[in-house]
Amino acid sequence: MTIAPQATVFTPETRILSLGDAFYDRVAAADFPETKLRFRNDRWAAAVGLEGLTDAEWIAHFGRFQPLAGSLPQPLALRYHGHQFRVYNPDLGDGRGFTFAQMRDGAGRLLDLGTKGSGQTPWSRTADGRLTLKGGVREVLATEMLEALGVETSKSFSLIETGEALWRGDEPSPTRSAVLVRLGHGHIRIGSFQRLAYLKDADSMARLVDYCLTELYDETPGAEPVTQLIAHVVPRAARLAASYMAAGFVHGVLNSDNINITLESFDYGPWRFAKTWDPAFTAAYFDHQGLYAFGRQAQAIHWDVVQLAMALRTLVEPEALVPALETFPAAFEGAFRDAVFARLGIRPRSEEADLALLSAIETALTEGAHASNGLTLDRFFFDWRGGRLRDRATARYDGDAFAPFVMSIGGFAPAATTEHPYWSDAAPCAMHIEEVEAIWAPIAAEDDWTAFNQKVTAIRRMGEALREPAPSSEGTA
């Protein structure tokens, strides 16, 4: 379940320093030619007590990286390894980002402010450490959409254009530059553990396990902290994979260095939202084998969690971790039902009825979508919100492929209202690649941010509608 922002006062922290210098390198941000504020997330700034910053103060902290009082005195580039498309790479680490600050949010969680495009670090290798403005715009749109759809995701906190001309092989160059700041529930990755296993550093591994339990899971390490940690990770991994599927989202690069230990989704590069239920749909043009295709994301995330378990063998016998790993398939099935039903706005009935409905939904979204011109995932969930179809859309679902679904859905009670004005719109809010390009085009051509700002507003309005309180459960099936 996603956590909504709760207003609070600024409560700085420096807990990551307790890990010691072996986990990071102290770095400095690039000195950018200019700093133009393009996006500030005041919803989440309020949740960490920073909404009162003036734009000048905001730029000073998140464009020039003046330390926040009481938090980290200097940025930290974290060290990690990871599997990239199943190939182990020991030469990773924060190459164009760093952890800038830590603080508590209104729910008491320890959060990090991390960067993307903030300059070179010891881990940059031959790269320039920069981010394209288009890449920053895309990440803002991705995180806003995912948050609205109920996916646990990092939040795009700030986007500042930085006045450099960047050359990239996958988009017209030179192109504009930016620095992004993201707010997240930790930047410790599965790859952070893999690095310590590679170095055979058991003491540091034990310290990292304790840090994650204490600081990120708010739990006192017990007699078996490793099994304690993996017991948290597995069900969260299942929920993340399930939420991607219900949102129709393809992350694109589910490498083990892109999976953090809290299983909060982050680091968006070649992402896409699928229009139809196509298991083979990919987001990354370089994913030639479809390793991280839409329908393989649960497998990919589970594989990454297995790599975490293999790294943790530094501290425990592998047999101790097997029981938790074996719960993933069942956890994913349950999380998938919950995520799909939450987007539909219906209550579960029974295992048999729930499975039958899920099967009918998959048939409707594969066979039915091909037969019904223009039916997208977003349209389907929009039309059937609360389990009841509005009359105006009836003809779209007349085909045989929809019959099992139409017959089954009637037995499910609504778990959400449709009173918000959003549900009377002519079409659902969506985020397909064509619209992303259409939003970027006026920015690139005329520095016109109107479409971008309007889209963020529209996404947040949809999020409000999706968070409508559930009606009374009296008389439900």
C-alpha cells in the first residue's frame, strides 16, 4: 500500500554515516553553468518539511547542492555491484548521482534525497555524469503516474535545467541538460550486498543488514537478522512486481543494481506503459531477448531477490533462506489479485471466484482487446471501476472474449466509489509513449512547459479519484 504525504517539520538525519567510509565516497556536485527550476514537488516537500523554501533556496540546495542544515555535510556516492541483464559487473557504483541528504517524513520513515545527473564521481568511468532534460522530464512523468496508480515508487522531488549541451547516441544531440533529485525510501540496493559478498567482507555485510533492519524497516535485529531481512524483502518484491502488472508498466531495466532493499521502484530509464496486455512488450530497445518484458517482470524481480540471497550466504547457510524464497510465487499471486482488484475498485470474494475473474480479465485484455478497436488497459479499468460498466461503453464489451468477465464481475461488490468528477471524463488519464513525445516536443522547440504542467495536474487528479474512500462493506458478497 502506498503512503500518502503527511505534512511535518524538517527532521534531518545522517544515519547512513553510521555505515562508515567503506560504503561510499565523499564527492562534490558539478558546477553547472545555469540553474533553471523546472519542477518542484511541493506535495512531498511538505512531507519532509521543506515546502517553505523559496525558489532561490530550492535552487541553492537542489541545483548547487548547499547542504541542508543538520543533514549530510557532503554528498555520498554509494558503492555497489550488480547483475546487468544477468551479467555480473563489479565496476558499478553511483556514476552520475549521489545521496545528498537524509530526513524523516511525516510517517516517521527515514528517507534519502538522491540525485541523477549531478556530475562525475569515482564510479563514472568514461561517462559525463550528466542527465538530459528529456530524461528528467520522463522520470517526473513516470513517478507521478506510478504513484497515482498505487505503485511504491521514488518521488521526483526536483528538476533543474543546468545549461549544458549533451551528446547522446539515442536522441537528437546536442540536447539540454538537467539535474534530478529524487526522494526515496533508501538507496541501498541488492547490488550493495553483492559487492560485499564479492569482497568477502562479512563484517560489513552484517553491518549493512543491521542498518537496513533498523533504519529502513524500523525493526530491532534479532537472533537471525539475515532471515529477518529476507522475510521482509520477498513479499515486498512480489507486491512490486504485481503492482507493475496492474499498472500496465514496464520498468525496462530490472538489473540487481536497480532494485533497492525496500523494494521501492526507482531509477527510470527506458520505461513504458503498455497499451494492451502483451506479455512480450518491452521498454528498452536494447532488451533484444525480452528479459525484462511486461510478462517477465515477476520472474526478473524474483531472480534479483535470489541474487540477494546468494550474497547473504556470506553470513548464513543457504538453507536458512530457501523457505522465504519459496514463498514468492504464492505471494505474487495474492499481490497480483490485490493490485488488479484495487485498480478495478472491487472486493475479493473467494479464492475460486477471484481466480476465475482474473482468468476472465486476462482473456478480455488479450483476445478482447484485439477484437475491440482502441481498447487499452487504461480504458478497461476506467470503464469497469467499481465493478460496474457505465451504459455508454456497453458496445465495446459485446464480444465473446468479454462474456466470461462480464458474467463474473457482477458477483463482486464495489470497494470504491465513482463520485469523483474524474470518472465522468470522456477518457482515462494515460501515459503512453506518443503522449510523452508530444509533451516533450513543445519544450524542445519553444521551451513551452504548458503540456507538461497540465499532465502532472491531470495525473494527480486521477490519483485523487483512485484514492476515493471505500463505501460501507454492509451487504457485500
